[in-house]
Amino acid sequence: MNATHDPKLKSWVKSANDPACDFPIQNLPFGIFRRKSGKERPRGGVAIGDQILDLAAVGLNTGPTLNVLAAAGRPAWKALRTLLSDVLSNPKHRKQISKHLVPMKQAELFLPVAIGDYSDFFTGIYHAQNAGRLFRPDNPLLPNYHWVPIGYHGRASSIVVSGTPVIRPSGQTRGQASAPDAAPSFGASKRLDFELELGFVIGPGNALGKPVPISKAHDQIFGALLFNDWSARDIQGWEYQPLGPFLGKSFASTVSPWIVTMEALEPFRCAAFPRSGDQPAPLPYLFDKSDQKSGNFDIQLEAHLRTRKLPRAHCLARSNFRHAYWTPAQIVTHQASNGCNMRPGDLLGSGTISGPTPDALGSMLELTQGGKNPVALPNGETRAFLEDGDEVILRGRCAREGYAWIGFGEAAGRVKPAWLR
Ligand code: MN
């Protein structure tokens, strides 16, 4: 850690010093923005309090994505963070720099990177147990879970930024046993769900054929954002064997607009998930002493629900990224271990991160035990799965005694009715 993490550091942008703010000067997350209803081109900015500083203020013209910045690598990210921390804290820069501030309220935010490839993992062990139990009550975790970070390749084309509506997918679902022929049918999903996840944005990437050693994996991660991997459980349940998730997942995923850098997350490192005596140590290619000691991150994750009749968001789940069984470095190393190349801006999803308690379940599937026990909302409504007009809002924050509190903003999406019914 360095001077940019000093909790005493204040910005001359006053709103950044409000303890309730997600974006104090110790955070400095990157995004792509432009003024609403303007003809401006989308460009890179850094969030500070309730403002966005155009990166052009420090001579950086990113263009409409942050892929080039992601590709630049850790020394460049570090130098930029040091520079931004200085110009936004030292009052002598105020006059020159404040011309480049845009109030967040007046800004439109875009996908921060062009995502070439996206994979989703299954690192939330409580989610894996809860989901597994619904299918295999006696044997919720398959034996490979403890050895290999389970994942699948997703679609990058349908990843959208927070605020983009999510259209209920239609698809083929299993026939009802009660129906005369019990044949599958095609129609709007009746079991639409969310997944509370974190996504990791890849930095420089690796050459085809060249794996990423675990000791170098952290340098491959530019930063993290909130990730809602919307899921249609009825489509997924019928299609997923034997090749895994497909159209039940690929209709949309929502990301938060701000990439919180791994450097900003340094104070919130914690030990890898503690393995019990009957769980094997990771194989050597996934084992690194310092990764085991401090390769995981203490990040509070929340999922909230707003409905047409309940405008005040209701908290469905409070979890923590600590419940990931595999560290971010381990999933990066595993992804590249066969020689598959990752490119700047690629996205790796953590998988749903649920906690061990009933208030920490990161999907409706778990909150309602597969739809059997609907959630009661404060206004008397109930939900087994998501209905049209429902809005899911993910939030994330890091807090630790002796350090500034930093936040992720939000990843929100409202469900719109299906095209095909
Ligand atoms: Mn997922």
C-alpha cells in the first residue's frame, strides 16, 4: 500500500469526503461517460464524490473504451492512480482540474470496456452447495468442486451497463408432468432470477499457448465490478445437461459502470477460503503461498429489489466476496492453464456469492428453495421469481478499521416483458 490509500487524504471535491460516498479519493474507479443528451463522444473518466473527472484533464484520451488502459499494465495503472490522487487532493491543482469535472447526475455511463470474451465461474461455495442440494440432496457438491474452479464460457455480446432494461427471455422449457403429453414447450421464462456476483476485468492478457503462473495472475487483473448474471432457471434446467449453461444465461448480464482497481482494493485483502481437513489443498499450479495468505478480498455485496408497487428498494441479501472458494488469481490462472489467451477487457465472473446464513443468499433460486417458499416483501407482495417491472440493484462496499470506505456504485436492471409469449 502507499500514500494513495492514506485514510486521512481528502479531496478538494467536497462530496468525495462524505463518509456515505462510494467514491472517496482512495477509490478512483474508471468508467466511460459523456454528458447526457450531448453530442460528445463517450470517453474515460474517474469517479470522485458525485463528480466525474475527464481523464483528458491529465492528458489521457482513452477513446470510447478503457481497453487500452487495461492493456497498459500495473506500472501504468499505478502511475495514473498516483497522479490522479495528487491532482484531486492538492488544492494547487483545483483551478486547472475543476474545469474537467462533470456532475455524475448530468452524465450518461457506458460499458467501461469492450468485452471480447466472458467466462463465468462457480466459486461461491455456499451457492454451489445450495444449488446442488436442490438437485442432489445427499451430495450437493460434486467431487471435482474442490479441485478445479468450475466455469463455462458465456456470451459477451449481451453484457449491458447498469440501467439497461432486461427483456424477459423466451425459451424451451421442460413439459409439465401433469400435461397430457408432457412435451416441452416454448414461451416466456416463468423462473427469471438474478445472480449476485463480482466480475474481474482482464488487463494485459496472455499470448496464445502461454499460461499465466499463479504468482503473476494478480498483475493480469485490471479491476473489479458488480455483475448480475441474470438466469432463466426453467430454460437452464431443461437445457444444461450435458454441455452446461446456454440460452438460460446468455440473454443478458448487467455490470456496474465503474471498474474499481485492484490497487484500490489492496487494503481489503484477506486469506483464501479456509479449507477444512477433508478438503484437498489446491494443485501446485493453483497454489501460491501469498495468494493463500491474502489473495481473497473482503467486499460486502448486496442485492436489493424494487417492484412496481414497492418503489423503496428492499434488501434481499447481504453477502461477502470472502465466501469465494477460489481466489481471483486462481480463476485467472485456471482460465489460461490450457494455453487459452485472454485479451484486455475480457471478463471473468466469480459465480454467485452467497453466504452461509439465510440473509446472505445471492439468487432467488436459493432465497425461495427453487421457488417453493416465496419471499415476502414489506408491502405484502411475494416473489418466487422475478416479475415484469421488478428492478434488481446490486451494491458493493469495502470497509476496514483504519482505512477509507470505498464503494462500487450499483448494477441495476429492470425486467421488461418478453417479446414472445
Ligand atoms: Mn453466474
